[in-house]
Amino acid sequence: MKQSFNTYSSKFLLFAFTILSSAIAFAQDSTVASTTTSTTATSTEKTWYMEPWAWVLGGVILLVIILLATRSSSNTTSADKVTVTKTVQRDNETL
């Protein structure tokens, strides 16, 4: 009984905390009068990682790395494999 009460109370507290934190987040007033000055500067220069060829090259390199990591070693021959057989024999003596 006490254990189920503890689980219910912890679930209730978690629920209450979630509701409270979301209420606080929604309660932020966006109509507050404030003066902000913003300047925007536009640039036509593109960085290398925004180019399509960089994304294609990155995808190819990632694909090669995944293929190399997951490939099985198919070049091993049967001479490279070792099989160990162990035979156990127990005494049937009784004390």
C-alpha cells in the first residue's frame, strides 16, 4: 500500500511540475513595451558547408565508413579457422 502511494505521489508531483512549468512558459508576456534596435546585414558569401557538393561528398564519405565498418571479412580461408574440441570425462566414484 505504501509503495503504491509513493509511486502515485511521485507521478502526481511529476505531473504537477510539468503543468506548472508549461504554465510559466505560456505566461510570458510578449506585449511588454521595450525598445530594441536591431540592424541587419546581408551577406551574399556562402560558406563551404552550405554548398550542395559538400553535402553529397559528406554523405558518400559517411556511407563508405559505414560499409567498411560493417563488412564481413570474406577473404579468410578455411586454413585460418581454428576449431577446438574439448572432451570432459568425470569419475563416477561415490564417497
